[in-house]
Amino acid sequence: GNSVTQMEGPVTLSEEAFLTINCTYTATGYPSLFWYVQYPGEGLQLLLKATKADDKGSNKGFEATYRKETTSFHLEKGSVQVSDSAVYFCALSDGNEKLTFGTGTRLTIIP
Amino acid sequence: GAVVSQHPSRVICKSGTSVKIECRSLDFQATTMFWYRQFPKQSLMLMATSNEGSKATYEQGVEKDKFLINHASLTLSTLTVTSAHPEDSSFYICSASDPTSGSYEQYFGPGTRLTVT
């Protein structure tokens, strides 16, 4: 079956540091890949997505590239801000509308 | 963009009572809605998939008689937790997909925190 493995947190960084959150997946076929962000007490918001190999999703300074050869979709940001503190979820969809989520990575940015 | 609302945002109920949570797509018609449960510091667990006008499809291990799902219209799905117990306390999140978007992207509601005392 499908699965998503995410780097375990929590992750704590200083403001303006470089961020990487690793995500690898197992799926049949060619899934679409997503990063969702959940701010405290809120539901999930789509951060970025990629639907085919070598696509790069980007939003709010975050980027992730769909790497079929390594089955990865790592999230990166060059300079994080305190407002980026949240829980980040990697997810995939293999075309049947269901999303498979990773366990989430809690990110805390300190000033 | 597509907006999904949930009501209530927080609810406290006594053990043995039932509570209903509403999920609405505000600016699009959602043929499919999903209900998730999230435990503290854990990922989302898909409970069921509901399609307008038909019975919900429950994931393995989810009690359909306890978690009643009704997708009465293209903009409204409800989750009723029947005979709630403290172990049902959790964060419940719904999502909806917009078929006109050309993708299976899901739009999430803000969640409902249920506390059973």
C-alpha cells in the first residue's frame, strides 16, 4: 500500500536558518505529492504540490521537488521566520482522491 | 479560493450524549467530503469518505454505527458521534474536493475539537 515517511521532529531553528524537512514515499504508479501546513489550533492548509516527476512546487518561499528516482519530496526554505512555526505534513494521492499523510513534523523557529 | 467551514469549532459534551459536527463547502460544490481524526501530536487518520446522496465508505476499524456520516447536499456533510465517551475526545477535521478544479485537491476545514467529559 501507499505510505509516506517524514523526518521526525520536533525541529527547532533560529530565525533566518535554512530548513529541510525530509519526506519519502512508497506508492504504486505516479502519485501527486503535497505539503500541508497546520498552524496551532487550525486545520490543514495546502502549502505546495507537484503532480509529476521533476515538478517543483513552491509557495511562500518554500520549495519541494518531486524526485521519482529517490521517491522523495523534501521541503526546503532558505530563510525561515518565526511565523513559519507550525506542523508540516507530507502527503500523497495516487489518483483515487484519498490522501495518505506522513506523521507530521513540528517546526519551531526561535527569534 | 475554495473555502470549507466547520461548526462548531469546539464542543464539550457529557459521556453518553451525541454531538453533531457540520462541514460546509462555502463557494463550491463538493461531491466528495472526507472526515479525519487527529490525535495530539499525531497525523491525520482518515475515518470515512462521503459522497453526496450515497452511504459513506468507512475505513477499516472505524465504527460506522458510532460515527454517523450524512452527506445530504453538495455543500454539507455532517458527522455525528453517538453515545460519546472520553476516548472519542479528539480533533475532527473535514475536507472536500472540488471536481471542477481538475484535480483531486482537498480543501480542509479548520477542525472541531471535541472534549467528552
